[in-house]
Amino acid sequence: EVQLVESGGASVQPGGSLRLSCAASGFTFSSYWMFWVRQTPERGLVWVSRINNDGSSAWYEDSVRGRFTLSRDNAKNTLYLQMNSLRAEDTAVYYCARDPDTSNKIDYWGQGTLVTVSS
Amino acid sequence: VVMTQSPLSAPVILGQPASISCTSSLSLVYSNGKTHLSWFHQRPGQSPRRLIYEVSKRDSGVPDRFSGSGSGTYFTLKISRVEAEDVGVYYCMQGTHLPISFGQGTRLEIK
């Protein structure tokens, strides 16, 4: 059974940093591209970042580029999102998700982790 | 690519059909001829679950009362007979153009 379990969400002040993790199981993690998607009541679901299967390339949404860094450790079956210079507008539930066939589709989502940026 | 869903709220009677439309600002036909349009269902407090991919292909375990159709820029999700477990928010998503993008969601509720 495919499982994606996020962790690391917390309440942080503007300008602070957080690292989110996504532990994967039930599939060959190193074979799949992965996404982070965030959700707020105001903006709905918004793509944040994508990484290829070996971690050599990552892509970012414009508002997070230069502040967020996506990486992965295939030996640990874990995806990471390093979030720096956090802003109030980064407040959201963050989901990791799997791309089933390197075609920018999503098949499985984690349960999400809440990030709150507030003073 | 902007994905626009309608209606945003869909009150339906149990056992009756429901239909949600999704319009994209660009054609979603990919260079390989496939159309990367998916539908997801999200219950309160849960993460989204995929129902349909490539416009009309149902995921394993999805009841056959769910069907997807459409082409180019206009797509539809239909539920032939709504059941109580179908309540929640439905999202369309395109993966043809980067960045991937989602519709704003349609809330299905029982009337």
C-alpha cells in the first residue's frame, strides 16, 4: 500500500525557517518524481515544487523560488522541503504527492502537515 | 493555466445525478496526444483522493457511478446516483502545462 507521511509542520514567525519531511513506503520511492502542493481556504490547492526521481532537478512555483529547496534521500525513502524566509502567505497545509509516471499527474497524497507563519 | 469549475456549490438529492464542469484556459492535449486532466475528491479533514485521470480513466476502487468526459478545454465529472459518502469537495487538475494547476473546487452537499 502506498503511504506518504508528512511531518515537520509548526507555527513559526515571519522570516523563520522550517523543514518538512515526507516519508514514503509501499513503492519504489527512487523511481518516482514527487510534488509538494499546499492548500489554503483562500487559494485552494496550489503546486509548490517538483523533483525528479534522482533529485538532480527541482522546479518551484514563482513565489517560493529562492526561498524553498526541495531535496530527497532515496536511501531513506524521504522527501524534504526546506522553507526559509517564511511569510504569512506561506501559511497552509502542505501535502507531498506522487507523480505516477513522470507526466505531471498526481495519484497519491499524504495526509498533510500544517505550517502557520504568524507573529 | 487557469482551471475554472462550475458550479462552486452543488446541492443534490440522494440517488440523483450530479455533474461538475471544468474549463481550462488552454487546451490540455499533451504532445504525446494524451490529455492530463484528473479529478479528485476531498472529504473534510482528509487529503484529496484521485478518482479519474486522463479525462475518463477511473482509478482502482472508484465506483462506476463516477465518470469523466471531455476534450480540449472542457471537461465534466458525472455521478450517476449520488450517495452519502460522495459529499465533499471535488477538484479538477491539469498536468499538461507547468505549473500544474487546480480548479477552485466544487462542494457537493446533500439537499
